[in-house]
Amino acid sequence: MKHNVTLVAASLISIFLFTFHWAYEIANGWETGGVAGLGGILILLVWLYGTLVLRERRSGYIVMLVGGIFGLGVLILHMTGKGIVGGRIANSSGVLFWVWTLIVLGLSSSLAGILAVHGLWSLRKGSSRSELS
């Protein structure tokens, strides 16, 4: 099985679910939209560029690893702080979809992070082999 194909798929799924999660928070007024969201758009753009353009380079693996950590961090922050645990979400309509995207975002981001580490490790082993030749 090609780990790079699975890594790209997991990273793209994470990006997709993060946008749904973020849009839902903006639509319900939990996050601000407008110009303040441009920083988030820039982060998603770098994550997407690293996934699609830099996917087999060290920099691409690093971008996808950081994206995976951030995606998992979203789940952890909502599970431990304000959000699901804080109670303001529980009485909202559509909360099932919001929670589902959060859980699957955590899963896909974790998988992307693990596969990115695997890719970085493979590059390291590959470079040491080429130095021995």
C-alpha cells in the first residue's frame, strides 16, 4: 500500500472537515467571520499547498505533520475546554454534525500525522542509504 496516497487523502479529508467545522462555528456566531478569518484561510492554504504540491518532499511532510497536529488539537481543545464540555454547544441545532466533524477531524488528522512521521522517517532512511552508495 502506498503510504503517500493515504497520507494525501487523510490530509485532504482533514482540511475538508476543518472547513466544515469552522464554517459551522462562524454560522452559529461562535467564531468571528470577516477579515479576522483571513489568518485561518492562510493556514488552510499552506496546509493545502503542502498536501498537493509538496507531498513527497520533506517540507510537505512537515506541513502535513503540523496540520495533523493542529487538526487533533481542535478536537482536544473542544473536548477539554469551551465547546462540547462548556455547554454552549449542547443546546444548538445541528450539534450532531458539528460533533461528528470534530471527531472525524481528530481521527483523520491523527492518521495524517502518523503517516507524515512515517514519510519523514522514510526520507531519513533513504538519505542514509544514498550516502552509503
